[in-house]
Amino acid sequence: MVLAVAVGADGSPVSVSWNGDSRRDIIVWMDHRALDQTERINSHSSPVLQFYGGSVSPEMQAPKLLWVKENLQKTWSMVYRWMDLGNWLTYRATGDETRSLSHMEQWRESNPRGMDEVFWAEIGLGDLSMIPEFWLTECGQSATGALLDYIVQNHAAAPLLANQAASQSMSIYELMNKILLSMAHEQNMPFLSALSQDTNVLPDFHGNRSPVADPKSKGVICGLTLDTSEKHLALLYLATIQGIAYGCPIILPRENENVLLGAAILGGVAAKKFAGVRDAMKALNAAGKVVRPSSDPRVKKYHDAKYKIFRSLYEQQLSHRSTMAQALH
């Protein structure tokens, strides 16, 4: 997702790159260039931050915009509006500046208690014209699909597994799922998840956006051996999925192309094929597959224990970080 598009007064792109290339007019959400700005914003301890868990992440707009203002002053003076990509595409196609509520949610426009002007001025962005009387929050993980790709593609067994999957006309992930089922049967495991009892993953390979908003957090894999087999890759894949799931509740919709489905719903309403969004949703959506938690109390006990380890991996990292900081000062 593109978080911000820099647009000039005449609708033309404005560069956010050091070399002034106007084609580089976007800042992607996972860009962490604004770490210093993030730390300074959080150091103010503004009451506004309580709405975001006590601190902002460099993946949010405020630090990114402050970075541009401080490092690309010419760009800052030229930008007439900052837009999310979806809003920019709509504006580019129609000339209509109406913003999507979904994208406004990303911008966390302001605080309902009248403190927004004080906050923006305090952090150095008092010259922005924000929308009063509105605020929304958003959370998420900094890397999920990209993390799984990284874990799989950097394993020694990945090329072999990819070839095997292709020869069987399936994805490498489907093949790993089959391998895990076979492993659970061979090892007489009480349930498949128990395969990862000695392997734990903290998935903060690109920092942590929620819930701790810690861009300095690092990924951790606990339980590595010299094993480079296909089975080890499947096991690491399982432990990584578990780590991602422990980070936040997850809802997995059935449709493969949810963005296209949403576009079709809105397009159908715009073309007056449906009276409203709800009617379009009823006509175009289908009931998804419901996957319920296991009723086996052993499974809950197992994941409760894994979750404690998951939490401790981050807590230990904070302790290690503090120890090294003291050593360097």
C-alpha cells in the first residue's frame, strides 16, 4: 500500500526523492526513513498519543510528513495536497477530491477533544490543514506475507521444494502443508501445531507497528539447528505463521481478490445497478468458510504456552537492547 502521494497545486506529481525525480512522488507505508522524527514525536508524550497506544510508528503519516518538511524543504513548499493512492487515482481519473473514509482512517485526522491543533504545532506540523472533529485509529503488522516469503525463499531447501511443488501443480505453501501433515502423523503428534514446540518466532522483521509501535524491534527465531531439509523449512513456516497469528486476531476472507470484489461492489452502485452498497454486497458476496478454534483443551493449553514465549521474546529483546545501550554509554 502507498501511504502518501505528493501532489502539486496543478495536480502534477512532486518528488519526495533526494534527486528531485518527479516520478518518485510516493512514500510507501513500510518506509522507515522517519525513525528520528518518530522518536521526537513520541518524546512529547502528548495526550493525543493515548489514542494510538501511547506512541506513533514510522509507518504512520505524521513522522513521514515531518521528515519531508525537514529534509526536502523545496518539496514541502511545492506540495498542495497529500493523498493516499486510492484517493489519488480517483482524483486523477475524475478531478474529484472526495476522500474515501477507508483512507481517512489511515490518516488519523485529528482528536475529538480539540487538542489536534496543539499536537500538530507541537510536533512541527502546525502548517497542515487537518479536518477537525474527527479521529480514527488503525493497527496492523508491519510484515506478514512478505515475512513468509522471506523465510521460505532464504531457506536452503526452497529451490528443491519449489520444483517439487511445480511438478505437482501446486504452490510451495500447499506442499509444505502436506509435509506438515505427514510429519505430524510420523511423529504421532496429538495435533499438528505441536510440531513447533521447540521453534518460536517473533515476526518483527520490519519492526512492530501494533501493538507496541516499536520500529526498532527485530525478528527472532528461537530453536534453530543445522537442519536444512524440506521438513525443517515446513516446520519454520509453521512457526512463523503461529508467530504472526499471536501478534493479533486474524480474519481470513475466502475470496482471492477482495480488492477487486470491493471495486465491483462500488462500481455496481455507481452504475446504478444496485440501490446501495448493502444491496450490492448481498448480491455479490458469498458466505465464507468459517474456521472455528479447536475444542480440544490441549490445543488451547499449547497455544497459551506458546503465546507466553512469544511475549517473552520481545521482553528479552528490550532487556538485551538496554544492556547494550548501557555498555555503549
